[in-house]
Amino acid sequence: MADNAGIVDFPVCPPMPLSVLVSALASTLLLPPVSPLLLALAGLLLRRHAPHWRRFGLLLIVLGVATLLVLSTRAGSLLLIAPLENSYPVLRSPGQAQAIVILGSGRIDRAPEYGGLDDANAIGMKRLQYGAYLHRQSGLPILVTGGNPDGSPESEAAVMARTLERDFAVPVRWQERRSNTTYDNATLSAAMLKEAGVSRILLVTDSLHMPRAMQVFATTELQVQAAPTVFAGQARTRVTDYLPNATSLQLASYALREWIGQLWYRVRQ
């Protein structure tokens, strides 16, 4: 809201949950581009300060740089992407589902073209677009789920609901606004749907995230049918697939994060 001086007064963000901060720091250290660079740095330090480990240090440098370059190509990133995308096929029929659950995926802060309101990010928008498509095809009600893991004053669920209604003219019946992780998405959404008498759902998220999402939703009492979207590995093969680029590195990092996330959930169980 603007005052008489024309200054925009945004709400103060609450502090980011400690668990989310720790997870973000761990991801930074474990995922590209930082992890390959740390590997190369370790090799450089060994060569400088441990003469007996000079060859091993050189190996670490080569391995770190090579890993970074390979994962920066589309061909290299597909090594991580393809198994995730192939885990669940495209939805053919809603079957006996009673509702559609769309998982949150972050936000764009203070989008100026929307009056300074937060908006869904690129992947989140594709999830919402596909959820809206399924709603029109099936007539099923929608639940959106996402809290404030980044400390923003507005929940991701509220942003998603506004986007669905504004951009797709699709109503949202339920908003789960407290979850900060995929595990929270599953448990809190399941509790909300149970109260509404819903036990069978279509789960909408991108194809890379779907295996981990299905892994945690399987621990609830819901009967879940995967409805994946955003298949990054389906693009046509091009010569440029073997050239490093930032987009491929970002996708590889996202895919590796999902692999690590699945492993973490198995360890927790």
C-alpha cells in the first residue's frame, strides 16, 4: 500500500525457519556448481600443501572441472534427469480421483507487473497450468499446498490460489498454507482432505520432483495417482546439447537435489 509520499509499504518478512536455512546451506554445498568447485579446490590444496598427495590432488582437480563441464551440457544433465522423468508416465485418465493436489514450487517476489504482489515462478506456473487443465477436463476440485519456507509474509498456497483464479479462471477449494517441505505437503494436505472425505487424488508436480513427492505421499492414507508435467528431457536432440550452458547446469542441479532428497527420506524412514 502506498502512502501520500508515494512510498510502498511492504509487510515485514518473518524469519526463515532454521531447518529450511540448514537445508538451503546443505544444498549449496552438495549441488553444482559449488560441489565440483569444492572438489577442485581440495585437489589444489593437496597439491600445494601435501607433496605426497600431488597426483591425487591433480585427479580431484580434473574430476571437479570435468564434472562441472559435463553437467553443464544437456547431454550430461540427462544422465540425472532421464531416470526421474521416466519414473511416472503422463496421466491418461483421472480414474476415480476425487481431487487435484498441486504442490508449491517457490515464488517471484514482488512482481511489479502485478502491482508488487508475489507471483508463481516458472516451474510453479507450469504446475498450475497443468492443474487448471486437469480441472477443466475432470471438474475435480483443487487443493494447493505450500507455506512460507523462504520467510515470505504470504504463503505459497495463497499465491497459487490467486494465480489460478486470476490467470486461469479456476477456483481453489482448499489452501494448505503451513507446509515448508514436500513431506509437509503430503501430511498436512492428507489431513485436510481426510476431513473433507477425500481419499483419492491426482498429484500435480513437475516430472523431476514427482518420484520424491510420490515417495512421501505414499506414507499417507491417500490413494495417489501421479500427474506429472514439465518433461525437460523430451526436447529434440541438437548439436548444441554437447555445449556447456547455464540452463543445463541448473536442471542437473535440480535433478541431483531430487536424488539426494529421495535418499534423505529413505534414511529418515
